[in-house]
Amino acid sequence: MLKLNRQTRLAILILAECARHPQSLIQTADAAKAARTSLMRAAGIVHMLMRGGLLQTKQGRRGGIRLTRPANAISLGDVVRVTETNLIGTTPTAFSLPDPIDAAFAGATSTFVHALDGMTIGDLARHGSVCLAHARQPGTAFTCPYAAIAAQQSAAALTL
């Protein structure tokens, strides 16, 4: 089973917190509290999400963070593409596995991310009590009944 790393889980939680406040800027400290992480770690993730085009920031006394586009337009696949750089977009090196194995892993990764494209940050924000409480548990796979449904729909679309 492919699992999302802690950084990705926190990024999803931070984005979902922003989605709950679409008309306003929120403080990074508030996002950190919602994700149950330190301000320092949240600031690093916010910076990564900003570079990845998912968050915008406004500095200053009345500053904060907000989504760059509606929550329903940001898929979990988008988040994984920004945060899981060791999984997505790696280039072959001298230590790479033989081509058929690399191709198999690339195909599996592509299918995994495509399945995540079926669920959005907006979905998580709407069903937050079910999905996000589980996502906060360290050492657990990021599972959600709504994500499972989206994955089944994506798999069905791939076979068509």
C-alpha cells in the first residue's frame, strides 16, 4: 500500500483549514493548530504550497494565507504532486532499477495519483469530521470513505 508522508498529511490539513475560511486570510499559526503541528513546521509547508501554486500569502499585520483557487479545484493529486517530490517526477540515476521495474513503479505511481485526483480539498473540508480526524493520527494510512469512493470511480474511468 502506498502511504502519504507526514508532510503531505499536514499540507492537506492546512489546505482544508484554508478551505473552511474561503473569504478570509487565516494565520499560519491557526492552520498549524488545526493540523496539530508546530508553527515552524507549518511555515515550511506553507512555503512549499505557495511555491507549488496552491496557497498565496500576504505579509504584514493583516496578512495570512489562503487558497489560490476554489477548494473544489484543488485535488489531493495536486497536493501530492507538490509535496511528494521523492515519489513524483524523479529522474533516473545510476542507481535506478532496470527499465521494466522503473516503468512498473511509474505506472503504479501514476495510477495512485490519478485516483487522488478524484477527491478535492473541498470534499475534505465538507466531510472534515470523518476524513480529517483520521488524517491527524500519526502512523495511519490516509483513508477516508469519500476517498475510497473517489478512487473506485477513478479506477472505473481508467478501464473505460
